[in-house]
Amino acid sequence: MTDARPLDLLVTLWPSFPHFAQFADDPRLAGIRLNSAMVSNAEIEQELGIAAAHRGSVPLFFDVKGRQLRIVEVDAQPDHLECVLNHPIAVQTPTSVLFKGGEDSARLDRLADGGRRLIFHRGPRFAVRPGESLHIRHPSLRVSGNLFTEQELQKIATVRGAGFTRYFLSYVESARDVDEFRELVGRDAEVWLKIENPKGLQYVATEFRKEPNLVLVAACGDLYVEMERPHAILGALRMIVEHDPEACVGSRMLLSVVQEPLPPMLRSALQYIAERRPETSDLHRMLMAVLHRPVPSLADFAQLAWLYDIGYRRMMLCDELCLKGELLTTAVHAFDAFRTSYGAPITKASPLISKGHSAAGSTSAPAATTTPPRPTVSAPIKGPRILWTPLRSPPRGGPK
């Protein structure tokens, strides 16, 4: 039976972005996520003022940070690095810590200040900044303290006072997390629960109960890094959409638009510079010519097709794609082309057939297009453990 539900697209923006107005009224979008990770309370109030003045038609969602580990202070010394976290932790040391979405790493030597201060040997290759997240995959990790920091509670109060009724909640691990958040925003609020680690997957499998205002989100940006075996994310994605047919899948899609085949360190350095240059500058245009690939890869389209076939009808682009108008424009055009054409029968009138050519000369009616049945959850894949940690950890460097 054909699944005729529409395919929705969400993006991540801030109202102060030069290209916000371009997408705030874009009928191809079903939502705009405001990511609070790197923004202060004062900045949020300014952003909400800009959004209120624009009055865009696309619904706004506010992303609330719960148990996700984020850096609040950085002290970089010549021979070591110290970071203060938003939550106290306990973990066996030494152990590896991942930065930059798994692209960088450092060895954690010890903890101090009740588990809030992390002291690293030397440090990662690239500079670390307050607001960034990190990942500790050691099974001994325990995150303690309150679910929400005082700063996050202030942000929640601010956006709720501004009239927000749609939220994302990061790193959901239990029904208790959901209940605590709903006590703050009201049970009538729409809450999208981001599943970003194995504990979150356990919650989906054993505790989650579908309700009208609760939506699961397979947040691949962090979930992919948190998986012990990267390929195990495939079974996780199936499991999430089986427990919630309205689930959303986000991040790590259409990234070939921004990721040219450059060495990772060079690509990161160029992107760092591009993000801090006005879009009208000649240097920005030059960097975009290097970083921007206007035609997505075959692998990107195949990924969208697989996610669609297993049942996802809501998809969200990651922050990296949305930072620059050129990149987001290409990604939205590509997604909309996929949404329009995927599964359409190939006939003489189809855009898939070039002008002047027939569909292999066939005169018979095309077979009906159906969505394949949703696969069952596969058994855990056994195999050697695949480590994310690079074999070598060179000295810190890169853009400061």
C-alpha cells in the first residue's frame, strides 16, 4: 500500500542570519529550529525580537539542551587543556574524548572540581570554544546534577514567555526527562524528543509511549558518534521510526553540498574563515567557490531514498548546511527535487525522460509505485569494535 503522507523538511536558522528572511516564508519548509547551544540569554531576546518583527509563516521550534555535555569554560595551556562542563561527570580515566562531531579527539587524563573540570593531555588538534559539545563513549560515564542548568532554565522561560509552543529536547534518556520538561512548558506543548545515544535508544525500546504532542527524532549528528559501532546506526534508525511513524530524522544529510574532497584540516580551516566573513565580501565568495558543491552526490540521494523507504516523513538539515545561504539554497532545491520526483512512474511525460526519448519504447502502463514495507529491527551486528579515535593525536593547532 502506498504511503501518501507528505515529506516535510525542517532547517536550523537564527533570525539574525542574512538569509533568514529568504526561508522564513518558504512554503517548502515545515519548520525552523533555533539551536540555543552557542547563544546567550541576552542574544536570545534579541533574536526573538527580530523573529517577531519578521512574522514569518514557517513555524519556529526552540532546541532545549538537557543532559548533553557542553563546554562552558576553556583554559588552554602549552602542555595541557582544561575544560569546565555544564554537568558534573564521573568516568574512568584515562579515556578518549571526541570533539567536532567525532572529527577530533584528545586524551582525558583526570577530573577535578567534582567532575566539572576535565584535564587533558595536550589537547585536540583544533581550538576548543565555550558552547561546543563533546562525546565520551566509555561505558563508565555517568552524568549527574540537574537535567537543566540555571542558564537553560532561563532560556526556556524566555522563549515560553515569547509564545513558543514547539520544542526540541536534546539527549532524552528516560520518561522522567520528558515529564520534567513538560512540567516546565506545559503538556499541551509540542515536544520533539532527540534520541542521541544508546541510553536514548533504550528509552525508545522500553519506555516511550506515543502521544499526540510527542515526536521522536533520530538526531544523527550526535547519535552516529555515540554508537559503539558506526554501522549499528542503521538498525537504530529503523527502530526509532517503528516506534513512532511520525518520527523525524535529522543531520548528516546532503553534506556533499558543503564537503568538497579536501583534507579535513584544510576544509575545517576554510569553513571557519567563511563562517566569519560577510556574505558580500570577495573572500567569502572565493571560499564558497571552494566549499560549495552545487550538485549533491549519488550517495546523498540514495540516503534520502532509504530513509523515505523505511518510513521517515520528516527530515531536518544540520547546522553546517544552514549557516550559509548558498549552501542551504542548494540543499533545499535538491531535497525538493527528490521529494517531487522520487517514486514517480517513468513515462513519456516524466521529467526523468529526456526530451526526444521514449521510455525504452514501451507502450504498456507503468507498474504502480508502492512504498516497501517497513523493515523489522535487525539483530545486533556482531563484529570487531570500530574506534573513532585517530591513531595519532597531533598537537593542537588550526584556526584560533
